[in-house]
Amino acid sequence: MKVQTKLNAQMILDKEFPAKKPGYDALEVDKYLDIIVDDYSHFEEYVKELEHKVDELEKTVKLYKSRMDQIEIQNAVLSDKLSNISNNESASLSNIDLLKRISLLEQALFKAGIDPSNIK
């Protein structure tokens, strides 16, 4: 979001006022305008810095949103897999029993001096 101003520091600095006799003291006006120019310069620097930070934060938000979308997709896939496992309780229990039995058989083969990974 770009800040729109009618003046900038250079416009204020370059502004010339015609001299009139019953008017204000030109040096006093010039000193005051110098203060305003200084304020505008600081303001412009601050706005640029904030715009840069906003751009960085928008990029970060975009990155995190894409990561969150990916994680939500992974979560949905894993939730589906988990529901399939929990719905098929007997199959999952038998798989666990089979894994335990395979582990016990591998341990017995190791005790017998046979490496189960070399069996074909």
C-alpha cells in the first residue's frame, strides 16, 4: 500500500514565495520550512522502510500458507490411512502378530548363527 502525499521534501525545499512588504519574515519562514523538509525526509525514509518490511512479511505469509496447504493435504491422507487401519482392526492385529512372529524367528536364526538377511 503506497502512501500518497501531495508534497515531498524536495518540493518544499524548492518552493519560492514572492516577497511582499507587509508579509512574513522570509528568513523565519525559510527556517520553519527547513524543519518541515527535515521531517518529510525522515517520514519518507520511514515509509520506505515499512513498505520493505511489509513486502518481506507478505512473502513470509505466502510461504507459510503454501506450507500449511501441503500439511493439510498430508494430514488428510494420513487421516484416511488411519481410519482404514482402525476400521480393519482384525487385519491390523494379525499384521502386528505376524511382525512379532517374524521378529522372534529372526532372533532364533541369529542365535543359531544364521543371518536372516542372507536367506533367499
